[in-house]
Amino acid sequence: MTIALHAQRESEASRRGRSMWLARSLRFLPILPTLLFLLVFFVLPVGEILQGGLVGADGQIGLAQFERIARTPVYAKVLWITFAISFMTAALSILLGYPVAYMLSRLSERARERWLLWVMLPFWTSYLVKTYAWMLLLSKTGVLSTIALSLGLVRETSGTIPSLTGVLIGMVHSMLPLAVMTMLPVMRGIDDRLTQAAETLGAERSTSFFTVFLPLSSPGVAAAGLLVFISSLGFFIVPALLGSPKETMIAQLVISSVLELFDMRFAGALSTVLLVCSIVIFFIYDRMVGLTSLTGEVAQRQRGSRAQGFKLALLMSAGRVFAPLMMRRKAHAEEGARAASPLGFYTCAVMLVLVAPVLSVIPYAFTKSDYIAFPPKLFSVRWFGTFMDSPVWQSAVIRSFEVGLGTGLLSLLLGFGATLAMTRMPRRASKPVFALLVAPLIVPRIVVAVGLLYLFGRFGLTGTNLGLVIGHTVLAIPYVVVTLAAGFQRFDWRLDDAARVMGASPLRRITSIVLPLLMASVSAAFLFAFLVSFDDLTIAIFVSGGINSTLPKQMWDDIQLAITPTLAAVSTTLVILIALVVAVSSWLKRKTR
């Protein structure tokens, strides 16, 4: 009897153990489609690039392609220029964006949202539109040169482009909003009571900033530097349109190798160099800062670590050196964030520089002339008619919307399931999973595009909408995951637990509790994915095919031929679209709140 009772208890314990294991396993099930998708359409193509770079012209495995890069001074120079421009872009974006992010973090929630609208507009505006705007402003017959000549400031001018200065202006203008948006969540997470305590103990406000706030905000600075630097490595639009041959970057060589020389193996070798450099930088960043700072969460490090101690000592020493050189302020922290303060004036100036070039395109769309000239002769809408009536432009617009909507839905479906499962994982398991999910954000787009070209060529997906949706979804998943992860961090999981105790199924809890409470984050994630797809040119160049182009691809083809008023009309339409998307996103966020 005792033996039978003992066996029954063991059987029940075994069944409970299996049921608990099954329940835990089912919680991780939503992430499996996302991992499989990234494995097939991201890891394998990138791995194939590594393999293709190791194949020489004779078909033998070796390092011949890399030896070619090392032996040829031109390639070494292009690599150096690429890293130098990317580093300068990251440094300038952080230096110019840190005060803006600091001021926004000091504002109230409502005031910060109003300011962020002016950051989001240039942030999501197409790179082509922004570059086109700078071409109109900086060229020899552009706005700035014409104004300088008319005011007698200069006797003659050759314009600012093509030059390194023009490239840096265009790239910093594109990357500055990204730096601000990356640093802001970390700054918002810093407890104001820490700086207040330092000032209560007698520290000047400048001293408390350098010794308390700056060290605590350093993970956000590092995250911004990483994202801007990696993104800049794959740039080709700005250097191609605003730079000279001296500012050629490696992405331009990759495109030339594929589309002009048809040398896929050498393009793979160049992409491998970019990929290896990105992985090294990514690894160093993770060891020093931690991946969680990308979502605004500061990783808890051991206080006694040498790297952390050295960093804090360095920043605190900087505080002791620079604090006495700054004027003493007795105003409260909130007063420093007012628009009437010097910091407020600086932020207004930065916002003006960000938004004005984007808006400067609009008058040219209403010119009566057949060419671009400053000042434009207003008023005519015929260029919008040319844009709308053109079968080529119509096809490009329709295809961009179809691909964008498909990308938004697919990336949201995959990203939501992955983020939901990741929140239930132990920290040790979630870290590598999160690294894989955001890896497409770290790897330069040109590398992903070349890898997908390898893959899609074998499956007949090149030139299809499905191929574009898949490629854009690979790029959009990191944005969706990061956006949703920030929302899940603020979600009260006790509500979900209460529904589970009352017998609600997992699907019922997601549809009735999780989704409604996270609707703002879900809507923002969908819009981000749509805009990533709608603005992409890199994937479109390699995957869209030569017959039916997307809107950015069609703009790219036209802008290399001539700067026409039709392009101004297209750019104006895109600016209006982005403004509507940003306004709808802000309205949904306020309504949900």
C-alpha cells in the first residue's frame, strides 16, 4: 500500500513537472517564427557573403580578394575615408545632440512630446529628400551661395558641394535626430534626486552635472555613438550626391562592383570587411555598456569592475576640471530647460537647422519655371500633375505603399511575438536573443542587401514585391523590437497574471489586456516599420529589379540625371506624408494615454 501510494505521488509529481515544462516551453513558442525568419533571410545570406569573399577569381578558396584590397592603395584609402567620415559624423552628432537630449529630458512629458515632433519630422524624412534639399542649398547656384553673393559677403562662390564639408553636413543632418532619440531614454531614466542631493551637499550645478549626470548618461552616449557610426559605415546616398571622388565610401564600391563590374565575389569581400569591423565594434560596445541600453535600460554592472571604475573616475575628473570654468547658476534644473534659457535657444537653433532644409524643398515644387532656380517663380502646381500623371511615378508610389504595408504587418507580427517571449526569458537567455533580433540594425544595410541578392537570385525573388517585403522586414524587425521592448518594460504584468488566474487563455489575455494597453507602442512600431520600408533605397537597388522601381529607387535614378522641379514635387509629397505619420503617431499616443 505504501509502495503504491509512493508510486502514485511520483507519477503525479512527474506529470506536474512535465506540464510545467510544457507551459514554460509554450511561453517561448512565439519567438520561433522570428528566429527562423532571421536565420533564413539574415544569418544565411550574411554567412554566404563571408563565404563568397573567400572565393578568388579562379574559384579557389583563399584570401586572394582580401589581398587585393590590401595591395591596392585606392581600396585602403577608401576604407580609411569611410571610417574617418563615420567617426566624425558620430562625434559631431553626439556633441551637437547631447544638449538637445539633455533639455528634452528635463521637460515635462507634454512639453517633451511637442518638441519631439520637430525631431521626428527630419528623423523619418527620406535620406534622398534631405540630400536633395542640401543640393539645392549648397550648390554653386543654390540658396546660400545666391544670398551670399547678393549681400556682398563674397565676390564669387563655387558652392560648398561637392566636398568633405558637404558630406559631413548631409550626414550629420541625417544622423543627429537618431543620436538625440537614442540618448533621450537613458537620460529620462536618471533620477533627478541624485543631482539634487549633490547640490544639497554643496556641489555647484555644473559639478553635479559632470560628476553625476554625465557618468549616468554615458550608456546613452555610447549607444548613440554605436548606432550613428555603424549606420554611417553603409552610407552611399550622401557621399555620392554631396561629395567628390575624394569622399568615396566603401558602400559605393560595393554597389559599383555589383551593378557595373558584376564582380559579386569582390563585393562580398568588401562587405565582409565592413561586417567584421561592425562585429568588433558591436562586441566592444556590449562588453563596455551592454545591449539593454539600446532600449533605454541601463545595465547594472558590478561597481568594482575596472572598466566601469576607470570610466567614472575619468568623467568625475573632467567634472572637477571643467566645473570651475563654468558660470555658477542658482536656478533650479527646470529653469534650465525653458525655451528662454541659453540651452533653450540652442535647442531651437538645432531644431531650425534640422527642419528648415526639409521645408526648403517645398517652394520649388510650386515654381512656374522649367528648371530649378532661386528664388523660385511662384505659383504653379503643374509639377504635381507631372508627378501624378506619370505611369512610372504612379507605379513606384503604388509599389512602395504595397511593400510598406506588407512590411509593417509582417515585421509587427514577428516582432511582437519575439518581444513577448523575450520578456518571459531569464536574463542570461534573453541577452543573446536580443542581440540576434537587433543584429540587422548593427550590420550595415549594404551587407544585408548584397547577401539577399545572393539568396533571392537562386529562388527567383529578385524583382518581386515578396522579395522587397522580406528584405525590408529584416531591416524593420530591430525597430519593432526596440519600440515594443520599451513598451513592455512599462507594462504591469500583474494584470496578465490576474487574468491567467481567472482562467483566461493566453490568446485571450493578449487580445484583451496586452494589446489594448500597449496600443501606443504597437502603433508606433507599425509606423516605424512602414517608414523603414518606404524610405529604403539600399535593398531596393539590389532586389527591386530594373523594371518596376520603388519610389526611393525612382528618385535615385532621376536625381543622378538632373535636379528637376518634378523631384521637388515628389519630395514635398513625401514630407507631407511623413508629417501626417508623425502627427498620427503622436495622436495615438495621447489617445492611448
